[in-house]
Amino acid sequence: MRKPKLIYYNDARHYLMYRYDPPLSKHVLQQPVDEILGTGVDTLSFGLASGATFLHDTQVGKRWGEGVTDHNHGIMWWRAGKNLERAIADGMDPLQVVIERAHEKGIQILASLRINEGGTGEGLGMNRYMFNKLKEEHPEFMIGGDSQGSTCLDFAHPEVRQERLDLIEEVCDRYGADGIEIDDYVRVFFKPEEIEKNTPLLTQFMRDVQALLKQIGEKRSETPALWARVHPREDANLSVGMDVRAWVKEGIVDGLIVNYADFQFDQDCDHDWIVEDAQAAGVLVFSHLGRTPYDDRNHEPSIEMYRAAASNHHNANVDALYLSSLEWPHGSHEYGILRELGDPDIYARKNKHYITTQIDPEDPFGVPRHVPAVLEEGVTACIPIYVGDDAESARADNELERVTLRVRIVQTGLEDQLRFAFNGSALTIEPRNVKTYYGGLVAYGVARAGFPPRINTHYWFEFDIPIDQLIQGENVVEVTADRILKERIEDRVVLHAELLIDYKQPPVTIGGQI
């Protein structure tokens, strides 16, 4: 595979098979490819449904809805099964249609396989859509017990690993995918007490995948690529049996997708631990940006936020960006993102919105973050904001117009005495730039991921920053509480700090003016 410029993930369900009533035309089945044509996306990662059952005419696993007689999981899942059944009957295997269309249009395509999946349940709540052949025939192959992954398959069994290999061979050999993406969606491979002992087994499995792909490559002009989604922290990967450093040093994988919290949009780049080894081994590193910020004002990132994230990640020497599941059907907002993010030169001198990322309260392996920060009287809270923009060259070209700092503090009041500084320079609090808000609801996605669903009553403090104070790299916001009103015992918490960078642009045409 050639080095991607921009990767987009389509899970095949939410933006295709769930949405339409059967039957589907070939034109509709080609939509995952056609909707990214003319954008910066040159590589499509296409989901193989749940990883337990599949939305193609598999001869190895089970088709989505196969054997399901009691449809107890909503009309979307029923619809997907009927769409698959009818498409196959009409001679249109959905996966084959998408792969052929991608190749026709010059788009690289990877089959994205959820390498493990739970979700079976018991009794009336059993989800047969997630129940694969191995679980039916060999329930002893499941993890078992009362752990979160009790209904996942245990990779300690060679039969489990072989079934996964057979699935990979099917989509890369029979269907002709350009590669496979190992999606660690559930992040469970072994019984909890056997993870450390069995970590070498998972490494051997990855070796076996690479060997299989090389065998397939001997039949055609190019060996299919092997990519893997991994956690930003090395210890988090090791905690489930993924020895990513070994995969890289041995050249087992061709690419790593550093995958942040499931739903949260993340501008920070935290893969220093693996980038150097990856570059030495010729392994590509991709940043998955996520899609939902912890913010009551923006339930999806603005294009200015995406530009900022892209600048930060490209400056951290990642090879390409990975986007997934933008709002659909795509409109001008989504197409603006897909057009711009494939090339840093497009957005280098465009407006950006840098935001601080929250600590995930539900993730024991969450990446360390600086917010929320509880203010203590007499103590200065330091909050870094990394900026990827080349501020120095923009100033030299007289293109940098304005820099605005905004700080959100929860449960403070005007009775508290606060001081602010930016990169060591004191800031003046202007009454007109201090506004209180009752609070708001955060996006469903991040609330589902474990973040508090509501932002409490708060103040926004806004400052105009002299453009010569902005630097490329780490900028530091300082907040000091010289006095906290003791009558109110609630913690004063710095929840957000953000930088808005505006570049000089021609005025927007109004009416018939030119």
C-alpha cells in the first residue's frame, strides 16, 4: 500500500445498512466510496460489521442476522440483516461491491475487523446478532466468569486464533482488500489472570497474520497491509496482552492507529513512546482524532477544532490522520473537514480553535491531562495548550491577526479573587469579557463514555493575547486564586482553556458586492 494522506472509517452499518429499507441498489451499496470522492481521503477503512457476524457473504463466519428468528434488537439490526440477504440474492455482495468500487476510483481499502466482541447476553436479552459459530459450538471458548469481557472469545485457544486467521484470509484473498485493520474494540483477549502469561500468544498471532498476508501477496502484485488500533499508553496495551513495541520492532505490523477514547475528540498527541521505534522499523503511525468534544457548545468539533488537532498531530510526526463516523449524510461541514485534513498546507494559515482535553474518569489507563483543575487558595494552576501553528512565520508574513484566550471556571463567582497569566505575562480582567452561564448538556457520545453529562454554573474569562506572545509548541495558561469565598464550599474548577487563532482573510461578500 502507498502511504495514506487521510484515512476515513465507515463501519458499514450506521451509514449504510441500518439506514435504508431493502432492497438496496448497487448505487447505494457503492455510497461508502462515492461519498468520499473529491475529498482528501485516499484510504477507506471499511468495517466488517460486529466482528462476530458479518455484512458480506462470508463462507467462514456467520452473516448478520443468520439464524436469528426472534428479532429483539430493534428495526435497524433487522433491516441490516434483510438488506444483506436481499443484496446477496440479487448478486451484489456488499463488501465486494465496495472493494471493487474503491479500486475503480483509485481508493485504497482496508477491511476493519473487530478482533473480539462480547455482547451475547443471556436468556431473553441474548443478542443473537453478536453470536458467532464458535460461541454456539464451543461455549467453553469464551472468557467466562463475571468480568466485562465474559462473553468474548479467549485467544488462548488455538481454534479461536485460527478462525480469525480464516476470516482475514477470506477478505484479503477472496475479496481482494488492500489490507486488514485489527480493531481492538473490546480490548479483551484472555482471562484476566492469564493476560501476562498469554501475551506472547497474541504476538505470535500477529506474526501469523503477517505471514498469511505475505502468502496472499505472492499471488498478486502487492502484499496486503497489516494495521492495528492501539491505545495511546504503552502500559494500557500491555494490560490486555498487546505488546505493541514488539510488534513494531519485529516489523510485524505495517501501521498503527493510535486510538483515543471511543468518542472523545482529542487534539493532544501522546505517542512519543512509539514514534521513534516505528520510524526506525518503517512502521507508519496514524492518529485517530475521535469525533465528540467534552463541550456543551459544540456537540461535534468545528472545522477550526479539526484544523488545530491536525496541526498538533502532524507536528508530532504522525504519518497521516484517521477520521471516523462524521455526521451523516455528509454536508458542507463534513466535506470541509474531509477536503482539508489530507494536506497540512491547506489549513496551515486558516483559523483554528485549540482546546484542552478532559481527563476520562472511567478510563484507568487514560492519558494524563491538566483539566479539570481544582483551584486552591494561593496556588497557581498551570494549564498547557499545545499549538501546532508556525506562529513566528505567520507573524513575519503579517498574516496572524488575532489570538484570543478563553478560560472556563466552574462554581466561581465575582467574590473570588483570581489572577491570570499567559506564557508568564499577566492578563487584565476586563468586566465586559467576563460572562456567567447556567451550564449546559454535553454531547451524548462523551456522556456515554463516562464523562459528566452536565457542565455546572460557570464563568468564561476572555482575553486578547498579543500576537507576539503566541509560540509554536507549549503555551501555558496560569490561574491563581488569591482569595476564595469560604461561605461557598464548592470546588472552583478550571474546566476548559482554549485559544482561538485568527488569520487575516478577505471579508465575506455581502449581497451583490464584489
